[in-house]
Amino acid sequence: MIGAHGGAGVTTLAILLRPAWDMGTVPRVSRDRPPLRAEGRPVVLVSRNTVAAAGRATAAVNAITWHGERIAVLAVVGDGLPEPEAAAYRFRVLAFRVGAIVRVPFVASLRVADDPARVDLPRKARRAVAEIRAEALSAASRGFTRTP
């Protein structure tokens, strides 16, 4: 799992999706150095649902795919407010460049928890976590990790 930007929720999702790896955030674009080396593992890119975050997600998708990696899942983490129309549009455009987009609802109890794994998640959040896991495993089984 890698974040499109700081504060995206990678650490929390990595804990909820153990044994997922928290790879931090996508570094600034460099044509000489890949932003990550997935080594055959499915990549889950995490972003918040704001307009600025959608822009960073687009830049992250560009950086990752430029070096031949594919993104199995783009996890869009909600902030408790409706997703802005401009952000929703940008994510719709990205849908054609990633394996799946999964919306993760805002969960207030995660903000105050020391250990996200101990939080009793609402049904929608449990469903989103299960969908991320299923999509990532499906991508790995069909070889959706590197550009052919």
C-alpha cells in the first residue's frame, strides 16, 4: 500500500489489511527512479476524497505506471463530507487506469483509536476493506501487477 499524498490513510488501511505493507507515500516523480518496486505484489494506492488529493492521485498513477507497475486498487478514503464533484470526476477518469476503485467511508472511531485493528468497524467499512483485499488478491492471481 502506498499513499498518493501524506495523510491519505495508508497506515490505518495497512493495519486493517494485514499483512499489507505500508510503503509511505509516492515520492516526487523521477523518470530515472521508480516510485516503488512492487516485485509482483499488487499495488494499492490510497487517496483522500478531496480535489487536491484527486490531483495527487493522478500524479501518483502517472509516476507508478510510467515505470511499468500497475495499480490493482485505488482506495479513496472519505472524510465524512460529500465527495466534491471535481474530485469524483478525476477519480472516474482514473478508473480506466487502475484495476478497481474502492470508496472507504469515514469512520470517526479510527481517529481516536491507538490500534485500528481493535476498532469495531461499521458494515460499510468492513465491506470496503474486504473489497480492497479481494480486488488485490484477484489482481495478483491474474498477473495484474506489471505492464505486459
